[in-house]
Amino acid sequence: MNAAFTVLIVLIIIAAILLIAVVLLQNGKDGGLATNFTSANQTLGVRQTATILEKATWYLVAFILVLSIVTVFVGRGNTQRGSNDAVSTEILNQIDAASTEAPAFPLPQDNPEADQQPAPESGEK
């Protein structure tokens, strides 16, 4: 695995954890966890704290989105074509060989007469 790919994945995970924390800190209907941090509210003001948390949410979402797109392109260049092509070709050849061989067990034949026979009654002695 490529080192850049690993670093990008780790950054996405860290940003996701930070996003969870920021969302939980925001004021909801019942005040949220932000009401527990009274010193921050007194210093910055309640409205300014909410604005900072909202901006942080949007920045983290944008950061995760950009990193996800970059990770896709870095991950595509990460595949090794040489060894995978040989394995893919071998698997495809095995599938073709298996589809042309006769089945290992006989398949049931369509017998319309067997479907029309009445079922035996269980109440007879």
C-alpha cells in the first residue's frame, strides 16, 4: 500500500472524529454539549461560539470531501497491473473451462407426466 494513500486515510479518519465532536458541541433544541462549556461562552459570547462551531463543521465537511476525492485518484495509481493481470487471466480461463465442461451431476429432466400424477391420499387404510 502506498504511504500517501495511508496518510490520506488517516487524515480522513481524524477529520471525521473531529467532525463528530464539533457536531456534538453545537446547540440543538436542548442546548447541546456547548452549554457545559460556560467559560467559553462567557469569553467569546454564545452567538460567536455557535458561529465558530458552524464554520468548523463546514470546513471539516469540505476537507473530508476533498480528501476523499484525492484518495480515489491516489488509490487508482496504487494498483499493480502486472501481477493482477496474470491472476485475472488465470481466473477467467478457469471460468471459461468450467462453463464448457459437462456438469458433475445429471440435471433433472422435464417430465410433464410426473407433474400431472395425483398425490396419494393419506387417509386410506
